[in-house]
Amino acid sequence: MFLTLTLLLLSLSSMAETGLYISSGKRFDVTDVEGAMKEVLDGSRARYINIFIHGRGKHPEKGLGVISEIEESFGVKTIMFHWPSWKSAVERPVGNAISSAEDLSKFLSELNAYVRRHPLKMFGVKLNLLVHSMGNIVFKEMVENYYHPGDFKANLFSNLLINAADVPARDHAGWVDRIDFSKENYITYNDNDIVLFGSELLDKFSNDYEDYEGTRLGRNLDKAVKKNKSDRSSNAKYLNISKLASRGHRHYLVEDKKKFAELKSIFTRMFKGRSPYLNKRDGVYKVKDNIYYFRHN
């Protein structure tokens, strides 16, 4: 009984704190990049390391399964930034996300310092940053309130992927334009995203964070930009995958089947530090400025 209670308390404690996790389940403090990188690089010559900021849910347990799938599907190592992402089925933990931004800043600052300290270890290694769903609130708050342009290496990340972002579409260019630490920035959106549709409905249960209500960046972006006459960021490429993703949300986790070939190609290349193919052969049927529209070939 005592052992069960102890394990339960430890589990609840880990969910209430930020931290770094790898697929084995091992946890590190947000500033212990040396420890996390040692585990990731130990015994192998990892060429691709994916930094993952998860979304809403009962993490870190949920995220451990996700990062294992990413590693198996794409052949990349993954370090997950964990934040307290669960309150209840009808609540969005916006306050927790906002308060976790400082710790994300500490982590990325230490990661940047690690890369500078270890040029030989990091030679030939490509870092990529995947920010998913409500994790984009943590990231947005970090960029707006804790980051100063030039703080990080200009090419710290090969690719930044803002995936299915559970943040408002309005005024997003303001914070996306501030990002100067990745070679390429991509924003995916799916007009049929059922999870973001549900997230918008949850706004009705709370008025505590009105700034985070409204049409999401990861859903119906075209309509939102047109309605609010908002500018898109010139600092990112937008990938409209509505015709590829059905009602999906975690667009990067797809089965290895022909009907998902275009999605698989997009994420395989991005996770390995390359640019996705943005041409007709790989599903792009329309280009409007910096928006690329995909469909099945």
C-alpha cells in the first residue's frame, strides 16, 4: 500500500513540474541538457535529434508513447520538453502553459549553450524543433516574453515545425516574425482538425484567458486571416494539409500506407533536417504566396 501511494505521488509530482524526458522514460531537469544529450548520444552516432514540445493531455506518460513512435517511424532521437498539460476533460490548461514558458526558455538556452560548447559532438548532427498543439502556447509565450532576437545561434534548428497549433490565428505574425534561430519555419493547418474544433468549444467553459480564444492557427487559417484582415508571417511556410489529414490532429503520426505517402514524406524530410518537397509530384496542387496546398496524387 505504501509503495503504491509513493508511486502515485511521484507520478502526480512529475505531471505538475516541467522537465525533459527521453523515450526510455528517464527524466532530467530542464537545465540538464548535458545529461539528456549524453543519454541520447551514448553508444550511437545520432544524426538527427528532434526536440518535442507536447500538447494537452495526461503527460508525460502520453508523450512517452508519442516520442517512441516518432523515433521508430522516422529514425530520429527525441527529447521531450514536458509541461503540466492536464487539468480536466473540459479545461484547457492555458495558465500552466503560460507559466511554463520561462522553463522552456531555460531549456533552449542551455541547449544553445551545449551546441556552442561541443562543436565536435554536434558536428553533422541536425536539431529540429516540433511544437505541437497547446505546446505552442508555451512556445509563443517564450518567444514573446523571454527571448531576444540573437540570443540563440541563427541555425540552432534546421527546421521548426509549428504543428496543429492550439493558439489563436489572429496576430500570430507578430510572434512568428521574431523567430530567428531556425533555418526554416513551417506551420501546418487542417481545416477539419477535430481536436482543435473541440478546443474552440471548450472556450465556452472559461473566460479566464480570452487572448487564447478564437479560431486556431492550426485550423481554418485562411478564413481567419481573411476575416480579421491579419497578415501572415513572411518568416514561415504554411502547409495546408486539409486534404491529406482527414480530421486528424497529430499529423506526424501516420501509418506507412500509400494513402499517407505525402504526409509521411513531409515529416520524414523535416525530421531529418531537410526541406519538404513542395511541388506537384509530392501533392502540392496550389501555391498562394507562402501557402502550399496539398492533396493526394
